[in-house]
Amino acid sequence: MSGMQHSTYTPKSGIGRWVDARMPLPRLMYDSFVAYPVPRNLNYAYTFGGILSLMLVLQILTGVVLAMHYAANSDLAFNSVEGIMRDVNNGWLLRYMHSTGASFFFIAVYIHMFRGLYYGSYKAPRELLWILGCIIYLLMMATAFMGYVLPWGQMSFWGATVITGFFSAIPLVGDWIQQLLIGGFAVGNPTLNRFFSLHYLLPFMIAGVVVLHIWALHVAGQTNPTGIEVKSKTDTVPFSPHATVKDGFAMIVFLFIFAYFIFYIPNFLGHADNFVEANPLKTPSEIVPEWYFLPFYAILRAITFNIGPINSKLGGVLVMFGSIVLLFIVPWLDTSKIRSAVYRPWYKLFFWIFIADVVMLGWVGAKPPEGIYPMLALLGAIWYYAHFLIILPVLGLIETPRRMPNSITEAVLEKNGGSAHPAGAAAAPQTKG
Amino acid sequence: MRKILHGLAALAIVAGGTVMVAAAQDGNSAEPTHFPLLPPQEMSWSFSGPFGTYDKAQLQRGLKVYKEVCSACHSLNLVAFRSLEDLGYSEAQVKAFAAEYQIHDGPNDDGEMFDRPGKPADHFPPPFPNEQAAASANGGAAPPDLSLIAKAREVQRGFPRFVFDIFTQYEEGGPDYVHAFVTGFGQKPPAGVTIPEGTYYNPHFISGVSTHMPPPLSDGQVAYDDDAPQTVDQYSRDVAAFLMWAAEPHMEARKQVGFRVMIFILLFGVLVYLTKRKVWSDVVH
């Protein structure tokens, strides 16, 4: 099904043929983004890959310009950011695009990941595609965390102190790793310098892995809401114009919401304490990470007790990193032969319970660790682990799936009232592209 | 199988519900641990909402309050005199305003530090030479810089209000806080709350029951040039609006550009949607 195996590209001009014989980049582009066949039944949940590419480009472009005005020095950083907000032409726009853009990048990536979990996109032969996505997600987390340190506000400083402090929990090498990360014994100017350097580097590493991610996607082909592989040409439509215009429309809707936040509530997703310059002598009353880390923060704080030789700090760190490691092995934890939750009634229920669990963890992560919240965090963390380690493997063995259509085309025609449409409608895509 | 799963699901729901009820009943001990004791009152501001603009007369009054009262202890380091033109002053007025200040500058060609009259490019000079001096003159706590205070103080809104805030575009938590705090003095502390020596009870203070800052304003303290009421409430509204401008000087431009961008995206979206319908019109999907 890969478009690359049988290319239909024919250069029209002499120059086109000359280039094609030497370095067929136009052919690659044509086969990947014009003729490339995509399932005809993709819904809007499948448009977030394109949206994420757009967000990565936007973040890099705004970031490169911001870096021209930013001073990575602990004495200057806070005021240089305020200089961008006040004195750089349209600096406020660049900065708000970049800071709100980080949040919207994560909104898009979470929808993208949950779509993958819902439709079973990670199953054979797409395990590597999924793992590459998990690597991108990890790189995004590192980039976002270091980027949040750069304005050198109170939450930047104390967030960096808390999060790099996790590493000191690792036995034997922990202190060494922590000191390597922050460039000293406490967060300070060396930390800011290396975080700035890495914050500039990692997005380009993300871009590299994105290329691999798309490559892997184009080898295996896209999944679709039915989870049935493409079987015939009637199952697909060419990428252009069908997917491009649909992805384009989804991007515009996404940008509309993004713009609403940038222009009307740019600080809604941030924290007020970050408008106070970093002060190593004054701890904020509560230290909370950005919203997109809150579920993991809740899982980290869920472990308030020692387990044998593992103290509560190391336990929390292990459980938190474990919760991300679980994502990498999802393709082998899910034992079901059926991809899509559409045909898995019980998986569908547990998927939504899992979403509710993650949202609850996020809410608990924003609360101070007192009263009922540590207990809620623990219950949420146990359910998170149980979802992957018990529910996913067991459900696949005992669940009775719904009756599945034989092909994407059949599923589409069934959904649209079956016989109401003549067979010609089904064959229509074949005549295009 | 179905029964087991039904049972498990029911159990999960019951467990979840119990925990929620327990969470709702939690809290309420004698000595307060969460601040502020009272949430700030939501005021109406000229700059709220999608078409909000700063009221220049109000900003000028706020500047007067800052200059005559707040600036005795609080710096405004990030604000340059030149930006006061945003408040409706002419270039000449800004020049004259800046010249009233003495700016510590130097060294000159002889290597000496010297004082000179302020220029529009200068920033507001701080009232204390350094943080230690500010702290020692104010009972051990340095008064915070006010340049960003209207964005740096925000009382948690809690669920579900923070969700509604997205749709009402509420981003005036800072000025609401400033107003509540400045007008929040002079009340009687509730029984069981101890006020440390040398501090002033203020139920709106975000990080404790009381603050080192004495009540800053009294009625009639600042003489306004216009006919706005010369009351503590009006002073605090004006200075809060001024500090919002100081923290977010490009807010008006932001909202104006934003409106044009939103309209553009909307129209573009409609066109692309119609194109999308046309492209997909002969594909059942």
C-alpha cells in the first residue's frame, strides 16, 4: 500500500526529468503528499498529525526570533523577556505565541496519542511508528520543561529545582546526574545556560524523529476508525486534495482556538508566580508544573510511603518514569486481535475510564498534597497502572468483539445507509488522483 | 464475563463517588492555612473583554496615586518614562515629568558618579538603592516591585470557575487582587487569628493573615485634577488599572490585532470548509 513502492510521478518538464534522474526529491514529495493513498474514512481525530507538524514549525520559527532577543544569563534573563514583551516590535505576540503554543502543542499531542490508543493504531505492523511517537513525546516534555525555565521566574526556578531533584533519588549515581544536569550544586546560571542550549537543540531532534515517524507511517499506511487494513483501491482516496484540504480545515479550526488564547487570555495557562523574578531564598507557597505535566506530577507524589529498601522519593520517581515507559510497551500489552475500540465494547468503556483517570490525576496534581488528595493520587496511579498491566492484556483475551465489516468500503457504505448509495459512489475515489 | 466487568465498573464508580464525597467534606481547621481568607471582589474594568481599552484618564489618576503614595516604598523598574505617552501625555509633558526625577548616573569623564534630571528614556528610579536597604527600612520585608504585580498576583479561581473564565475572558484577577488588597485594611480579625507584632490584618492578602504594609491610602489623600471621587475605593481602582497597564502595556494592541486575526481565520475557515465539502462531495465517507 506504500506509495513509494510504485511511484506514479512523471516529471513534465525537461528540468523536472533532469532533477528526477539525479536527486528525486520532487518524486518523494509527490509520492508522500500528493498521490499517497489514505483511507477514505479518516475522521477529524486523524488530523492532529498535521496540526502537530504545524505547531512544531510555529514553535521553531517564533523560538528562533525570540532567541535573538533573549539573554541566557540569570541576572538578565527575566528582564530580557520583559524587554521582548515591552520593547521588541510585536515581541508580545511572538512570546505569547510561543508560550501558549507550548500548551497547544501538548493539547494536540494528547489528542493524537489518545486517538492512537482508541483506534489501536499501535498494533502490528505499526509498533515502531508508535515507539517513535513516544520518543517525540519524551523529547517534547524535555523541551517544554527546559523552555519553562528560561524566563527565570519563581516557578521556572523552583520547578527546575524540584524536577532536577528527582534525579538525586537514583541510588549511587543520582547526585552525579543531578549535578551534571544543573551544572553545580544548586540551580543557577550554569543551569540556565545549558537549558537554553538544549532547549534550542531538542526541537531539531524532534524534527528528525518526526521524519522517521512519517517514514514509518508511510511504510505501514495509516490506520482508520475501523482498524481494518486497506484492501482495495476503493478503500482509499489520494492524499491531495482530500487529506490536505481536510487537514487544512482542521488546522484552521485549531488555530482559531489557539488565537483566542493568544490574544484574549494569553496567561490563562501559565502561572502568576512566574511574573516574579527567580529568588533562591524564597520558596513559593506551592510549586506546580505546567498543566501538561500534572498527571505525572500526581503519580510522582502518590508514593508517600517506603516500600522495603525503596524510599518514598525513589518510589515516586520510579513510578512516574514507569508510567511513561508503559506507553512504549503498549503494543505488546494489548493482546486483542481487534484494533479499533469501535468493535471492542469493553475496551471502549475502559478507554473512557482511563481518560477520566488521567484527568482526575491532572486535577490532583494541581492540588496541595494534603487531605484527601494523596489518597486520590494513589488510587489514580494504581488505576493508571492497572489499565495498562491488567485491563489491556486481560480484555484482549476475554472480550467478545462486535461483528466487523469486511472492508473499509463496506463499513463506509453501511454507515451511510448501505443500499441507499449505488456501487458507483464507492468506486468514485478510484477515478480520482 | 459481562457480569464480572459490570461488577468491576460499578465498584469503580462507587469507589470514585465515595472519594469525591470525602473530598468535599474535607478541610476547615481553626488556624487558617490557605490565603487569602477572602477572595477578591470582581470589579468592572474598562479593559476587560475582547474590545477592552484602557481609560486614559483613569491611568493618569493611577499614575498620580502611584507617584504620590506607592512610589515611596515600591519601585516600578520595568516602566520607562517614554511609555507614559500611552497614557495620553504629549512628548513635552513626558519630558517635563521625567525631568522631575533625579537619576543616579555615571561615571563621567572624571570617573565620578552624579545625579542628573531624568530623560524620557530613563525608567522610574527605585525608592531604595538596593533590596537590603528596602528590607531594612520596611520591617525586614522588601516591598515588591510593582511593574508586573497585576500579573504576578492571582487568587486561585477553582473549579468550575476557571473553566467559565475561558469563555468570559476573565484575565483581571491581578487588578481585582490589587483593589481588594489595598481596600482590605482596617477590618477586625476573626476570633482565634493572631496578628504578629508590627503587621496589619488584611483578609485579602495572598500569603498570610497580615502584611508588613500599613494601610496606604485614606480618603482625600491624593488631589485629583478631574472630578473623580477622592476616596480610597476610587484610588485603589485607579492604581490597579495603572498597574495593569504597567504590567501589560500592549494589551489594547493585542486585543485589536486579535479581533482582526479571528475574523480572518473565521472567513478563511469558511472558505476552506466549503472547498473541503466540494472535494469530498463524491466520496462517501
